[in-house]
Amino acid sequence: MNAVHRALALLDDGKTEEAADTLRRMIARPADASDIEARACELQTDELELDDNLCFSDADDGCWVSAWVWVPREESETDKEA
């Protein structure tokens, strides 16, 4: 479950402080955020784009960065016939 879904679940349970804490951690920038962002930009393609306002999930040996992956819809039989 990502941080947004976790925060929403906490809000549903009436745990507003825990929800706020979860969201604060999600938007916290690690000390080397600029370097991480620059390296992440190098990974972008037509099918992989970074979020405008990056979220980071820092780890000991790296960092997860929020991004979008393009997944095309398959054409239906009707679309193929047109």
C-alpha cells in the first residue's frame, strides 16, 4: 500500500495525526534529493515520466522516486474493425 492509501485508511480510522505523519514522510526530501532527482530524470522515457512534485521513499542503498508508467489499452475487436 502506498503512502497516500495508507494515509486515507488512517483518516478513515480517525487517526489524523498518524495520517499527517505518513504524508509528511512521503514529501520529505532526503539530503541528496537533487542528485537523486537528476539521476531519475536520466531514466525518463516516453513510457516513464517523473511526477511534477516528486515523492521520495529513502532506503539505505537507494531511493524510490514517484513516477508514472504509460500502459496503452489494448484495442478491442470493434476498434480493429473500424
